[in-house]
Amino acid sequence: MEQNRRHRAWLAAIASSLALCACALQPPYQAPRVVEATGWQAELPHGGSVENLVEWWRGFDDPAVSELIRTAEADSPTLAKAVARINEARATLASSNAEAGPTLTGSGSVMREKSVVNVGSTVASSLTTTRSGTLDASWELDLFGKVRSGRESSQAQLEARIDDWHDARVSLAAEVADDYVQYRACRWLAHAYEESAASYAKTEKTTLAAVGAGMTPSSDGYLAQASTASANATATQQRVTCEELIKSLVALTGADERTLRDVVDRPQAPNLPRPGAFRVQTAPADLVRQRPDLASSERALAAAYASIGQARADRFPSLSLSGSVGLSATNLTTPMSAWSVGPSLSVPLFDAGKRKAAVDSAQASYAAQLAAYRSAVRTAIKEVEVALTDLDGAARRSDDARRAAEQYRRYESAMETNWRAGFDTLLTLEQARRSLTSAEITYIELQRDRVRSWISLYKALGGGWQGNDAVISTARPTPTTPATSQGTTQ
């Protein structure tokens, strides 16, 4: 009876200890509210379809955009690095989960021993085999939530790494598309510069013939030659810029340069890819859920908060249960067994303020991460506002720039006719051509910047990504497949 009472008391003590495992030293984490604005200040784009940004790339009138993005995603070091960080965070989470359970260690040995005994003039020997085995178990009870806080921190870090992977995909797609748009615009500009240079060369030939015949002063010949050289230099520099963009696309996509040129220089490719328009229906507060970089920053904040609880719990006592079972035997004796079980209490008495400093450090890290999160949200809102402003400005200027280019072309044509008829000087014609070239370049650059503004707006709005916490913990991304069903950027 006495032994049974001791056993019941021991079980009651264990149950009480387990009940304490639910204790926490700080309230549950809540994501901060850092956005108060309910609408955008910039003018929103009008027209277009209300479509999912996930499929937005397919809305371009140039299939090369989607093809280049798919190629880049298939072999991107940036995405591969993001996947590796996810796997690392998942392994850390598995280690944190393992700390909540007991550990069991087994060991065994077999020893063969020979002994020699002298009895008078007789030497006797014997062989002895000794076998032994031990099983040790230990379990640290999570009295103050240290292990649980560690699990929460690791889980939040895993979620942040998955969000980083999505952010890398959005950024990669936007960067590839932006470089391709710049390349197509560069080719368009190069064609305009080459036409201008050819026109200058034609004028130079005519002018030099007139100078040689004594019908035109030699100063006109000098001006014509200088204008042609300047136009050729500008056209050459533009071609160099186009080649540099090709090198950038090769680095982004990992494609063979010859294969990539076949994609970007298709005969049927438009001068500039045109995207499908979309309406902005979200409010600034929605960016926290739409942008994977903000989701990652918020998860890092949650991890920092959990680390505070982990540091606080480390200042309190820890209770462990341990036990051991051993068995040994030889061929000359009967097997012997032994066992032991009992609790172990560890109480931090003096550490010169080390544990308190760890709490202060965790709190400071949380404050720094909170500031970084608030800054990231403000930057995200600014990026959307700037993209909307640029897009609206480009739309308003587009028609005027097109009309200006058309009228300058008519003016240049009229001046050339007058010059050939002897009614205007070569200087007047050169001024008309410079005005035409400037107007055409302005129009092309404006069209390019308008498409780039759509791409910037796509990226600033999160690229169609939507968070889904329910599937994060089971996700296993690869460089070519989504990490979760949160959304893609195809």
C-alpha cells in the first residue's frame, strides 16, 4: 500500500509538471497594423480588363515575354538559392519540433576475455564472454514555453523563406520583362537613329557635290560632314546599348545567346510589346497580404517576437525526467539488470546578467524588425503611388508626343523640299531634322516607359501573389514549381 501511494504521488507530480507546460511568459503574437490609408492618392488607370495578375504576362502581344520568363525560372540561381533557404528553414523547424519530445539512446557491447591461472605446475586458462546493454531516456518538460517559442520562431522563419521565394519569382519575372521591353525599344530607337544617319549621309553626298560644283559654300560641306559623323556615332552607341541588354537577358535567363537572339529577334516581333491593362482595385492595406516581401517581413517580425519568449523562458528553472535500464551477463554468471528513473531540476542562480542580456537583445531585435517592417510597408505604398503617377503621366503625354512626331516629320519633309529648290539653307534643314529626331526619340521612349510603368505597377502590387497560410508547412518547392498554392507569376 505504501508503495502504491508513492507511485500515485509521483504520477501526480508528473501530471502537475505537464500542466505547467502550457504556461507562457508573454501574450500571443499579433501582426501590427501599420497602414491607415484607405485609398490611393495617385490617379488610377482606367479601362482594361479586371484580370488576375498571375496570368498577366500572357496578355502581352509578344509571346517572347512569357517564353523568356519561363526560361529564366527554369534555371535561376536566385530561385535556387531561395529554395535552399526554404529547405534550411524546414530542417531548423524539424529540429525545433524534435526538442519537444523525449530522447532515447541505446548502447550495447560484447567483450571476449581470456584468463590464465597457475595452479602448482599446472596452467589453466578460461574464456569469458561478457554482454551488456543500456537504454537511456530523457525528456525536458516545457514548463515556461521555451520549446514552444522556439517552434513558433522556426515556423515563422520557414514561412518567411517561402514568401521570399515568391518575391524572388515576382522580381525575376519583372526584371526579365523589363529588360526585354528595353531591348525592343532599343532596337526601335536604333532603327530611328540609323534612318536619321542615312538621311544625313544622303544630304552630305548632295552637299559635297554642290560644293565641288561651286554652287554651295564650303561651310555647308563641313556642316553636312559633321552632322553625318555625329548621327553615325549616335547610331553606333545605340547599337552598343542593345548588345548590352542582350548580355543582361542572357545572364537573367541562363539561355544560350544564339538561342535567345532567335527568341527576341523574331521577324514578327512588334517594335514594343504591349501589355493588357488591368484595374487597381486594392487599397494600400491590401499590400500587406498581396506582396510577398511584406509577408516575409511580417513573418520575420513574428519570429523575432517568439525569440523574446524563448529568451525569457531560459531565465526560469527547467525540469527533466530521465531513466535508464541496463542488462549485463557472462557465460559464468546469471544475467544482472538495473534501472533508474527520476526528475532533475536545474535552477539558474547566477550568470552575471547573461540571460537578462539575452532577453534585452531579443527585444531590441524585435524593435528593429518592427521598424524594418513599417519602413517596408511605406516603401511598398510609395512604389505603387509612383508607378501609378508614371503610368498616368505617360498616358497623358502619349497622344501629344505622337502628334508632335508626325508634324515634325511633315515639317522636315517640307524643309528638304525647300532646300533642294534653293529656298532654304542647309542649316535650316539640319535644324528641322534634329527636331524630328528628338520628337521621334521622345515618342519611342515614352512608349517604352509606359510599358515599364505597367511592369513596375505589376511588381508593386505583388504580382498577383496571395498568401495561404494553411498549406505553407507542407510545401516543398523546387526551382520550377510553386512553393505553395499561394500563387504564381507565370
